[in-house]
Amino acid sequence: MFRFFSILLCFAGCLLTVSSAYAQSHLLPEYPRRFTVDGSLGATLASKGGTDGGIVPLQRWGSTSSSGLVTALHAEYCFPGSPFSVKAGYEHEEINMLHGDVSSNLSELMAGGRWYMAPNEWLFQPFLGGDVLYAPGADRGSCNMQSSSMGYTYRFSGVANMPRVSLGPVVGADIYVFSCVALQLTYSYRFGIDSKVSGVYTDNQSSHTTAATAHVNRHVLTMGLKVTFPFTFNRHDTNILLRSLLDEN
């Protein structure tokens, strides 16, 4: 998980190098933004679970949080003359709980809003917002699994209710590389409504049991590219691209 975030940050640094020439004026041409489309990739980190009754299974000592992959595609409408917008799209989210002993894939419909705090012509566009996500096919019900490794076997039996509805705050920024193309960084914390994983671990050798519970709340960090419309790629953008490729100061 830590390595994945490091890769994301390194990639962001490479794209920011391309935009360094554009940052000299700190301003964008005043093109009206009506619609945007963005695609992103990132990671989700599920909240830590709790255990009671000892440490079972033996290989699962320590934190019970787990990470997964998030992919997203969104469209956004920007209200003319306003710092506010509405956003909708599709997301696919992998949720792993209790070190992956309980896992699920969520196909989610997303809707939300954004407030852009900086003037429209600024290169750096921070934003605040909120999202609601709906996963009609979320897994809900009993969960039973068994794992064996090097002669050691344990079982997990319980209930895993994945969230059909999730909501939470969003913070992030668009960093414009060209007039109509931006690098987008986003962090959100998602609360899974009426979602919980609970069950009992059983050590097959000693029959010792451990109760485990975890709420399906998670941190989500994504990075992607955003394209604004009407799309314009002017002579100034071409010069920036050429200077960046030729590594001119």
C-alpha cells in the first residue's frame, strides 16, 4: 500500500515537471469551462477492524486493515459564472477487509458536487466537495472461508454486509498542465451506510476462537487526468510542450 502511494506521487512529480513552464505566469487563458471529463486510478484503504479473544489466526497479527484498487470515470458540469459544479460517473472499487480474508468488488454509480475556491484563470485549482455512491450489486450475507499454510489451518465464519450506499467528503486539486488538460489529485473518506463485517476465526488445531468486527469505511486516494470542454490547444500550449520535451528553461 505504501509503495503504491509512492508510485502515485512519483508519477505526479513527472507530470508537474511538464507543467513547470506554464506556471511562470500562474494564470490560464480565460476559456469558459462548461463540461469536464476525468479518468483516475488509485487505492482504497479500509478502516482497521477489531478483535476480541486472542490473536487468531496466527498469520494475521497486527493491523486488520487492507488495501485495494479504485478506477473511476466521471463527467462534470460547471455552472457558468459560478465556482460550483455537479459531477457524476462510474467507479469500480476493490474492498479487502481483515487482511483480505473478506473481499468484494463494488461497481458504483457516483454523484456529487464540487466547490472551486480559486479564480477560474488560476493554474492551481483546489476544491472541496462531497460524493454519494450507490452499488446495487453489493455483496450482503453470510461469509465462510478456510485457509491453510505450512500445516496451519484456520476458518472464518460470519456476515459481510458491503455498502450499497456510501457517502463522504472530498478534497483535492486540479493542476493544469495545458489550457484544457489538468492533473487531478483527490482524497476522500467514504462512510459505508449499514455496512459491517463480523464473524469468528477458529484455529483448527486448538479450536481457539477470536471474534472480529470491521466497519466498511475507507480512505480513497486517486490521481488522474482531467480534460475541459470546449477543448482548446493553442500555440502557447504547443510551445510549452516543445520546451518541456527539449528540457529548456
